Amino acid sequence: MQANEKQPSRMHQTVNDLVLAEMFLLQATIESVTAIGDGLSELMSADSRPPLKSLLQRTRDEALEPYSTRYKYFRKLIKRQDKD
């Protein structure tokens, strides 16, 4: 009977993990789109702007950072839950 009791709990945890991962993905996507939009705005601005290469590199880094940060954080949460 213990196997049956653990199964719903495991299923529940898996669904919770999936929902959390989707929330992190959504947050990262919003931040990434914002970084790309900021880069495009800076590119189109008539004011002094950095060289194109450095602008593109910075925009790339700013667009990727939210994904890598949230992925690392999510992995830490999962590892911590697995220990419990």
C-alpha cells in the first residue's frame, strides 16, 4: 500500500516541478525580449551608440542571462527537493 501512497505524491511533485519550470521559462523569456528590445532601441537611436559588435554582444549576453540564471536556480531547487 505504501507504493500506492507514494505514486500520487511523486506525480504531484512532477507536476509542481513542471509548473515551476514553465514559470521560470516565462519570466526568462520576458526579460530576454526586454533585453533584445532595449538593444534594438539603442541600435536605432540617433544618439551616440557603442560599436555594432559590442552592442550585439552585450544584447546577446543580456538576452541569454535570464535563461541560464533561472535554469541554475531551478536545478538547485530540484536537487534540494530530491534530498528531502
